[in-house]
Amino acid sequence: MTPVQTEFNSQVTLLPHLPQIVPGEVCAQCDVCCRFPESDSFLRPYFTRDEIREAVSLGLSPALFDDPAGAQIALVNDPAGDGYHCPAFDPESAQCGIYQRRPLDCQLYPLALMWNEAGDQIVLGWDTKCPFMREARSSEIRVHRERVQQLLGEESALRVLEAHPRLIGRYQDDVVVLAPLPEVTRRVWAHQPDRRLQPLRLADAPMMAAALRASGSPVREPLAAFAFPYHYVWTTTLPHRWMEQNGVYFLFAQSPDGWFMPVPPFGAGVFVEAVREGFALMRQWNGASPVSRIENLTDSQKNGLDARTYHFSNKNPDYLYRAEALANLAGDRYKSQRALCNRVEREQPVTFESYRSPDHHQGCRSLYRRWAGQKQAARLDQMGQWLLEDAEAAHEIAWSWGERLGLLGTIAMVRDQIAAYTFGYWLTPTTYAVLFEVADRSMPGLAQALFRQTCRTALRNGAEWINAMDDAGLPGLQKAKQAYHPTTMVKSWIASAD
């Protein structure tokens, strides 16, 4: 089984279809599959991150999935008033609208992956609710099971299953166990080193926000990383997990080298003790690997830790500006930015409006790919190339789920086409953080005009400060951010244990 593409986080983009045991004409006459008695049925098909993206590209609404990193699909009312059905399924024709690209969960059926009754082993079974399986010969089931079992044991499938443990269903007594899957069990457990860890989901935003408020860090030292959207948009690139211990919130991310903390622990607990606990967990999971670290510590957090116990290195600081200065661009220091804004207004019929999904979704996706091509043509360095390769999935989350994330978007229209867009969020009641900004590079001044518009809107809504995040160590980005004359650079540190 060879994947079409392997992502940085070892998730597989698309898998070849699994062999099918039920003839298509039999499925078309069945009244079991794709129909459910309850709207929240635990049997709803689960879509991985890449399967969601594929389904959306085929016409399903992003709103059908409550988490872009992987989710069960939301069901719709059956038009005949008899329960619910999958929105990809047409009950009149009994056809699936995405059959050729249906998710692995659907491809497996009538076989099923589930935990055994004891909850300590993943097994492959067959679902007796399928009428065909009740009539199939045992030899047919055995041959089919062996083929599927072999395919599920290959590396590409194992990567999908370890990254998406929700594909493993709970024990059902009407599913006949065919075979244990020890390698799948081992890989799933290895990917989840501690049962207290929970995948970072959209629904977890309030808990993280409460922990941040309890710590007070965003107000005192407003790093852009002290917000849920900052991390959530990257969950399709690096798996993120969290746990809560004694009133302290821990966030972990898994890189190819092991686990690290993208932000320090937050909450009402004792900070020094929480840091010690975080490193103890990472050492337990990573062994002696140097990957164990805590990123985005503030100056005050760093100063509260023992320099004899931890080693500190500089992380690129955030750029903080006065909102009023960037909204007005007054005086000689902003002469060049003001001239570029004037130029694009003379040369292009630019209008600005708030981002709306799904109206602007496809236009932003098209712009992103055009912009990425322009960036690549400018001969990016290796770091810039890596960032660009990872970024599209993060932007896809903003286009599809930005409103639920609390992101605010603005687009620039030129001749009825989206030529630029930006997304940001309120870091504090008086600090607005710019998360993404993309502008057609063939239109000089467009990026500057969009940034000014963003700052004007933020200022009208109470912003005193604009956080433009860090420069990722890219010289060109550093030069552009310095040209706007930051009021201060919000220091950031990385801690590792000696």
C-alpha cells in the first residue's frame, strides 16, 4: 500500500481503496448503511484530516465536521422523517456522492476496528448488522479478513491509525471478532504515551483561555502564542495534546523527534513546580532526547526559574506596535508605507470587506496558491520553503473554521477577485494579533494597504496595540517588520533542562 503523499507529521494524504466484499448492487438495495436512528450516533463515519479536506473539495460543507484535524461527520434529517443519514448519501438513489473518495472508516465496512471487551487490544471484526455478512460463506469472510488485515499492517495505514485513534471504535457485542491487531495496538499506544493526554479540539478553547486568564501572562507580556488559535491552526501539521493536572494546563506537541511544550504551563498552580512536572513528563516520553523543551516563556517566567536547573536560549521576539500609529501612518518614518498605499489605490480598484465563509473560501484558496507560487519564484531559503509547505493546511483551518476559532478576517477585492486576505484574533481586550496575511505580490502596495486597514479596524474596536508576531528568523520578514518601527519587542525564551 503506497500513499499518494506523506506529510511532515507522517499522516497519509490518501490511501488506495481497500478491497470490498459486498457487491455494489447488493449495497444499493440495502437499507442499513449510511442511515442512523440518532443524530449523534457513535457509528457515524469518522473522517481524518485529509479525508475532510477531500470531502470539502468534493462539495461537502466544512460545517459538517466539528474539528478539521479529524471528526465524525454531522448527520442530516432523513427527508422521509425516518431518522438521519450521512449528508454524502442520497436516499432516493441510494448512492454515495463521494463513493470513490469515501473515508477509510467507510471502506472498511462491514468490517470494523474496535477495542476488545477488556479494552486492552484493538481487534478486527465483522458487523452482524450488515445483511450480506449474515449470508456470506465463512471462507469468503476469512479471505477478505486476511487481505484487509495485511493492508492494515502496512506502514502507511499504521500511520493513519496512530494519528487518528478515533478510527478505533468502542466494543460492540454484535461485532464478531475475527482477529487481534497487535501491531496496530502497539502503534496507537506508542502515539499516546499517557492516557491523561487529550487531543486538542475546537471545544477545548474555553479551557485553555481560562488557564491563560488565571496565569495573567497575556496581559503582562502579550506574546501571540498565549492564545488558542495560535496553536490550533497547526494541529494538522503537528499533533497537539493537552492535560490538566491540579489546576494547571499543559499543552504538548509531537514533532518527528519527540514531544515538546509550545507554551509554558498555565493556571493557578505554582509555576516552578508546573515546569518541573512538564519536564518530568517529557523525559518520561522522550528519554534522553534533547527535543524536550518549553517554548515561549516570557522574561518574567524565565527569571522565576533556576538558571542552574534550566538552560535558556532566545526565541524570536514578537513585534508590538501602537495601533494608532499603524492606522494613520503619519510622519516621515512611515513615508514609504504611505507611498505604497497611495500607489495601490491609484493603480487598483481596491475594496475591503469582512471575510465570510463559504463565500470567500475558494477565492482565498486560489489566492494562496498563486501567492505561494510567487514566493517560490523569488527563491526562498530552506527555512522559508519549509514554512510555506506547512502553511496551507493552517490557512485552510482559518478559511473553514475561523469564525468558530474566534478569528477575524478581512479580504481585499480587486476587480471582483480576492487579491489579499488577513486573519487575526484578540490577544487581550486592547491587543490585536495578526495571524496570517497574504497579498498578491504582483500588486505593489497591496500588502501595506491591507495591513493599514486591519490596524484601522482594530483601532476602532478598542485596540491600543498590534502584535504582528515574530519574524521566524527570516531576514526579509525581519526587515519588513522593523520598517514599521515597533514600540517594543516582546521577548520570548526557550527552556531546556540541563
